[in-house]
Amino acid sequence: VGEQWWDYVNEFLFRCNTEEYFSSKQCVKDAMKHSGVNPKLIDQCMEGAGGLEADVVNTSLEKQLESKDKSGVVILPAMYVNRVSIRGSLEFPVVFKAICSGYASGTIPSVCATCSGCSDQKACISNGYCGSKKAEESVSKMNMVYAMAGMILVFIIVSIIQHRRYQSQMQAQVKGIIAEYMPLESDQNQNQETAVSEEDGQFT
């Protein structure tokens, strides 16, 4: 199928896609003229294949049907992915899934994982994310809030642990100091008692 065919399709849809002009031969010729298609060549091809009026086999159509049977095409138009025909409707989700399934493990593009479960896969592929921009920004903001809250919580827990460790160290130091001074106080008390006894002995 050449470029002129698609030009003709566009011209026909633009000029003749109404109930009044759809079957109009004049509108068809006008669409051919604007798309650069030679009507005489089309008429010759159709007449050579069997024409439209006589009850004969259309040779061009038969060739297309034989080609369909050989290639395994069951619907037209058909699409192939890795030389395998896609069965069923050629809607975007079906084709997208078939293309993503054709990649080997470890080579699947990120767009397949991002958009495979999205309700609007076309928009997801075009935008690079699933859902609306507002929803994406909302998710990003929520992730940031959760991250900040997590950091604050970790900071609080670390602060509490450090505070308790500092208190434990201070208590240990105080106990150590008290333990060092207790023998000194005991010795001083004994010396005082001895001195008193000696004084008492002098006055008896």
C-alpha cells in the first residue's frame, strides 16, 4: 500500500464520509483527484480482476484470500510481533501487551512495567507516568512527607537513646566518685574516735 492510498483515504473521509456522498461516484473521483490517484488505472485494475458487475471470480481478491490463508491472518488488518500474528482485536492494550511480552527477561523497557497496569496506557506512554499530573504530584508530595516524618522519628529515637546513655554514664560516674570518697570518710571518723579516746584517757 503506497502513500497515495493513505492520501486517498484521508481525502475520502474528509469529503465523502457522509450519508449523502459516501456512495457518490463523483465524490470518489474528487477524492482521487485531490490525492493524486489516477482513476483510469484504478478502473483498469478492477476490470482486469473481474469487475464489479459480472458474476465472476475476482482474481485480485482471490490472491489476497490465498495470501491470508498461507500467512495465518484471520482478520484484516493484521499485525505481527516477532513474526507472530496477533490474535483477537488490534486494540492498543492488546498490541502493547504483545510487544512487551516479546522482550527477553531482563531487557523489558521500563515503560512496560510503568504502564502495563494503567487504565489509560496511551497517555501513560506519552507522559511517562500513570494517572494525571496532579495525582503524580500528590504522590510525590506524600512520599516527601513520609520521608520527612521518618527522618524526624529516627532523629527522636536516636536522641532518646543518646540521652539515656548520657544519664547512665553520669550515674556511673557519680557512683564511682561516691565510692572513692566513702573510704576517706570512714578513715576520718576512725581517726576522730581514736583522738577522743586518747583525750579521755588523759583526763581519767
